[in-house]
Amino acid sequence: MTTTSTPPTAAPATEPPAGPPETPFLGRFLGRFRTPAAFLLGAVLLVGVAPLVLSDFRLGLLAKYLCYGIVAVGVSLAWGRGGLLVLGQGVFFGLGGYAMAMHLKLADAAATGETLPDFMLLYGTEGGLPWWWQPFANPAFALAMTVVLPMAVAALLGALVFRRRVKGAYFAILSQALAAALAIWLVGQQATTGGTNGLTGFQGFFGYDLNDPINQRMVYVVIAVALLLLMAAARQLFVSRYGELLIAVRDSEERVRFLGYNPANVKLVAYVVAAGMAGLAGALFVPAVGIISPALIGIVPSIGFVIGAAVGGRASLVGAVLGAIAVAWAQSTLSDAWPAGWTYLQGLLFVVAVGFLPGGLASLRTVLRRRRTSSDRVGATKGVTT
Amino acid sequence: MSGEGLTVRDLRVTFDGGVTAVDGVDLDIGPGDLRFLIGPNGAGKTTLVDAVTGLVRASGSIRFGGEEIIGEPVHRIARRGIGRTFQTATVFEQLTVEQNLDIAAGAGRSALTLLRRRRNVPESVGKALEITGLTALRHRPAGVLAHGQKQSLEIGMLLVQDVKLLLLDEPVAGMSHDEREAAGELLQRVSEDRTVVVIEHDMEFMRSFARSVSVLHAGKVLSEGTVAQVQADAKVQEVYLGRASEPEPSVAVPVPVPAPVREEV
Amino acid sequence: MTVILNQSFTGVSIGAVLLLIALGLTLTFGQMGVINMAHGEFIMAGAYTTYVLQKPIGDAGVSLLLALPVAFLVAGSMGALLEWLLIRRLYTRPLDTLLVTWGVSLMLQQLARDIFGAPNVQTTAPGLLTGSVSVAGVNLATSRLFILGFALLCVAGLAAILRTTPLGRRIRAVVQNRDLAEVSGIATGRVDRTTFFIGSGLAGMAGVALTLIGPIGPTTGTNYIVDAFLVVVVGGIGRLRGAVITAFVLGLLQSVLEYSTTVSVAKVVVLVGIVAFLQWRPQGLYTVRTRSLV
């Protein structure tokens, strides 16, 4: 009985090698512009078509899914490329979200002439506004913090963990514990963080009335543009020398070290960038959905951030983002109508996608093709093509 | 440039459990030397190389090119120009041959260079592809290469890394006679402008290509000198090299067992 | 003085629960390197086993004693089944195992919700275990004392199995060198499944013990699982002694911090402490000496 069965081959993590130089001109032309063309098509669909054809309600939902898509961009970089199982993305999503929410609450309070946000008045916070709330009244500071805060926490944790060569499993468990600890802490600080209820009931967004549907549409466009820009940035990282180095670290960390690189720094960059993206996603989630709460950032949602990327294909940027959007859509659609069924389906998705299709749906075509031509494979890999 | 010299003084490595693997080794390897480290299994050869490359904690002194390197992290030592191979070839299986070499060539790259796409490869990469005969396979993932090709790729990576000191752990293990000859000639060529240290169990190979030899036994240097000097040393014959004086290797003198693939790496 | 004793006892009993839950993990995670997130659901299965047995039997004491072996079998079989169906295909991919078993854990929780309902249920504890004894002015709940004693008994039993029985030798052989064990004639597949059976069975017994300290529900196990993993990580992979010490230290720390601050702050401080500790000893409290690169 075999106990260590060979895992199904992961999706090729590298871009397919450039075709031989004698490709016809048209083919080369298409190959070269395929990515920008697909990108442009996506941009037109997201920014141009979607706001025209979708109702206010559906566009709002799409805005929420796109926020999960932004988190998936980072997950794809850190996990898909770097092999770092980031199970604590909820922490960074939450830090970004709370930073934004705190500013919006303070701005709302200022607009009605109060000094304290409504929920603090309700709980009767003594001693006025806590000191760590005060700087968030400044919009520039709050905006910066939505990204800087998560990145700083990730840098600190990552530097400690990667420098000491803590194993991947430890890293995953520590990330989860961090997500749990932050959620528990937020629940415990009812008077200053809103506790279980979180922060909600935002009226304005940098001077715009959030109750006005046209402004909700504006928020959607901001989110869509952010997603597109971050995907472009991540793609640049994927195809850059850094992207190749990241794969090398995932393959054999020690070997990279003997070549004169410090793998801890290589991993740290991916981890911190992913954290920044999650933070930005959290910040954009707040005006789009109107709430940030501990239930959105604990262990369960943190693993949820990963599942979308796993289903779509962790190593494929587009696959991860589409997977995250699709899973978020399925969750919203099914979990109300059929809550028990959705939980089973979600569990099954984990088992099937991660266990049997580690490359995700993005690798389905490759896997099928490989199966069909498995007899030719031996010759193909051994033969030398010139 | 003819490489840098390595000077080791009173090197000791003790593992957690109290096992002393290297027990006061002194070693002088001059620039441009082609030094073979031999000795029975467990003599401390691989641990010595581990200590020089910073993989295990050691006490004593290791000077490379006149500077103390003991206690430095692995990647710093590598940047000083010390490269190594392992008993089993380690390449980045998910990357292409060319990408493997490009990464080896680029330890000093700036952040800005790293963030850009690889448009062309450094000249040294092209040269290494030629020397190792891998040019035709440059776009293949390294994972699908045959065992020998992986070993060639690994040596190619050391070449583009432009190391001054090369530490090779059983580079010809599992090779046929002809492949050994070719590998030995490659070593001699490489050592023209580099210092090379080879751990080897194959005495035939050692006799053909070594410029100097150190015999390790139980964590200490037992004997040192040219191949002839070492073979003439009574102590060495006693513990190890018995078969050098025999006409046929098949005679019942203790013969060094060809190293089985150990699980250290 | 009473306060100190009181808090120490609370800490020790938190530690005992942690230890009981982490004990199974020292086998499946510690010895085999499998991150089984469904371990918490095996605990839940053990807890519900007690609940189910109590209905027809009635007598709380008898049903509790009967529940221990039955829960061991129920949870152990679930574990062995999971190993056979999924985990054995994933031994080379430990991080993927984590996600796959998380999916299983979601499904098992929902299954419990469908069978027993979402609200928590309460079992009745035997009369002997509902009171408390007074020692040096401190009231010690007998249920907590029982859990402490039971946890120590399980540790002793597991240590004896690993150290003296042929099965224990086989488990250790497979852990140390799978290939060598295989060519030495050990059916590594069967050993893996047995190890998983015992580890999961221990989780089931932990679940029985948990019914003594509060109501149980579909998420009973999940609430403890991350803490239990931390115990194994800090204790040192594959080290029973490390897990025992870590469980009690974390329990005491938690209890002292909860007393001086709040539950939520205590959690955060303990976690920061763990990260700091791993800086000092990245392999945990006790380590196995290896020459391997990773």
C-alpha cells in the first residue's frame, strides 16, 4: 500500500517559454499583446459595462466581491508564487478596514457637531476620545494608515518569523492565532472598537453622501480601478526577476541562500505586499459594504480569503482573482437561501480544489490535456527540440 | 585572478547531542589549489564544508582571502565568493535552465533590477550554457532534466556565480567512467582561476586529478600533502588507503565503500 | 494567598484541558507532521457521544465511563477514515493538508448542526463530579480535578505505548525514516492509520471530558484547536514532554493574565509571548537533533 502517493503535478508556475523565433508574425503579435488586450477587455467590462447593466444593489454586491478579489491578488503573490500559506490575511484586511472606518466615524461625528462617534456616546465612554483614535480624524493620515499599518505589522511579524527560519506549518498556525487574537481583542474592547457589532452606519465618504446611489457607484468604480491597478502591479512582480527569485525560494530556500541571497527578505517582500493589498481591500470594503466587524476578520474569514484563490488557481493571478470573486458570489447567493448546503459546498470546495486540483480551475485545461496525451509525454520531455 | 586561499585554524563542530564531528582541524588551502578531502564515512568531511559555508555553527577560525568569516550568515559567505554543491544535485525544478543560471548570476542585483522583467541574460549565462552543453535545453524546466544534466546545471550555476572558492561534495558519485574523466578535466580547467575543494570517495579519481590531498579521520586531519606523500604515509595506509599498495582492488584489504547516497542534504 | 492558589488551580485546569486536546495532536501533528484542522471536530464527536449515550442510559456516572471508550472508538474511526480517504494522498503537501482538513471540519460542523441542532446542548455530570473539595481554603471543582487526573493518565498511557509496545516502536521508526521502515518490512500505511486512529481517539476522549465543564455545540472543538496547535509548536514537534510543560505554562499564564487584565488582552499577550519564544527557540522547547537542511 503506498502511503506517499505522488501529488498531482502542480500547475507550471512559470510563464510558458517564449515561442521559437520562427513563429509567424501574426502569432508573435498576438502573443505579445494578448495580456494587455485581456487586461483592456477586463477593464472595459468592469468599469464600463458593469455600471451600465447592473442595478444599484447588484453593483454594490459586485463591489464587495471585488474587494475579496483584491485580497486574492496578494494571496496569489504570497501563496501561489512564494509558497507562504497566508492564513492571517483577515488581520490586515481588518487593520485597513478599521483605519478607514475610524476616520469615517470621526468625520460623521464632526459633521453633526459631536466630538465622539455615535457608538461611543451610546456606551458612554469616559474620558473622551481615546488617544489612538485622535490622529484618524485627519483624512490623509487615515488613508495612509489603511496600507501602512498592515504592512508594518506584516513586516514585523515576517521579519521575526522568516529570519528564524520558522517552518511553513508554524507560520500558518501563528498567522491563524494572530487573526484569532485580533478578533478576540476587538470584541473585548466594546467601548472603543464597537465590540462584536464592529463599526457601522457610515453616512459620508470624504464629503460625499454614502446614502446617495450615485456615490455608491463612484465607490464601485474606485474599487474596480484599484483591483485593475493592483493586478497590473502584481503581474509585473510575477514576470520580473523578483518573481523568478520567489519561485526559487519556494523550490529550495537553502539553495538560494548558497547563491548569496537572503531568502528571508525575498519572502518578506511578498508577505508585506500581500498585507498591504489586504489592508487596502479592507479600507475599500468599508464604504462599499458599510461595516467592518470582528466576524469579518477572524480565523474563518481569514481562511475564506485563501479558498477563493485555491479554487481559481493560486499560481495564476487571474485565476485567483476570478476564483475569489466567484466564491464570494456563491457565498452571498447561496448562504441566505440554503445555509446548510452552502457550508457543505464550501467544505467540499476546499477538499476538491486543494486536495485534487492544486492548480485550481486555471490548471484544469493543462491537467486534462496532460491526461489525454500522457502516452506522448515521455517522448516529449526526453526529446531535445531544437 | 587565481581564487582566494582558505585558512582554517582549530575548527570544532559539536552537535546538540554532544557528538563532535570536527575536532580541531587546521587546513591551509592556497589560491588555485585543487584539494581533495578524503576519509572514511563519518570523518567529518561534509561537516567541515558545512562549517566553512556557514551552515553549521563552529568554533575556531576560518579565514578566506585574509578575512575572518566564521559566524557569518550563509548568504554573506556566499557573496564573498564561496560556492558549494550538495551530494544530491539541487536546482530550482520549477524554473527553466536559463532562469536557474540567471538567478545564480544575480546575487548583487539592485531592487530596481529585480523588479524589472528579464529581457536578456548576462553574458556569463550564455557562456555557462555552452560549457555545460545545456544551450539547447535553456527553456526547459530544470525539473525534467536527467540526473547528469542537473549536475551540469549545478556546476554551471557555480560558474556564473563567479565564485573564488568552490566546494564540491562528491561531484562524480553515480557517474560512469567516461563521465568521470570529463568531469575531472572540467575540474582542472575550472581550478585554473579558482580554488577548488573536492570531497571524494573515489580513490582512482582522486589519484588522477588531485593537486593536493587532506585525509580526515574522526574529525581530525590525519595527513596532508601530494597524492604520493599521502599514499606513502603509514598512518593513512593503516586506517584507510590500504588498497593503494595492492595490485588489485578486489583483494581483501578494507576498501573504502563507494559512498551510499546519504540523507544529509 | 487564596487568590494565588485559586488562580494557580484555574491555570492548571486550563492547562489540563489544553493538554488533553493537544495530546492527540502530538501524535498526528507532532509525530506525523499532519496539520489536521478536523481534530477539533473529533473532540466535538466525542462530546456528542457522551450526550447520545446519556439519553438511553440515564445514570450519568455509568454513561460517562462508557462514553470514554466509545468516544475513543468513534473519533478514532473517523480519524482513520479521514486518513485513508484524504490525508494519505497529501503527505508530501502538509500545508495543503491543513486546508483540505479545514474543509472536512466545516462539513462535520454542519453535519452536527443538522443532526443535533445549532444550539448548544448540556449533559448532566455525575453527582460525584458536580461538587468541590476544599483544600487549604481553596475550592477545587471535582470535575476539574477529574480532568487533570484523566489528562495525566492519558499522557502516561501514551508514553507507555510509544516507549514499550511494538506498535510504539513502529510509529517511531516510521517517523524517523519512512523509507527505511518500509524496506525493513513495516507496513507504513497501516502504521500511519493506527497512529491517526489513536491520535483522533484521544481527541474523542478529550471531548468527553469537555462535557464536564460546560455545554457543548457544533463549534466546541474549533474553539480550542488553534491553542492546541500552539501547544505542540511551542513544546517542540514530536515531544510529549514539551507538550505537557507547555500546556501547563500556557494555562497558568492565561489564568494569571486574565486575573490581572481581561480575557482578550490575555490572549494577545500569550500570543506575543509565543512569537517571542519562537525567536529564541524556533524548534520549540525540546528538539530532536538532526543534520537535515530543513
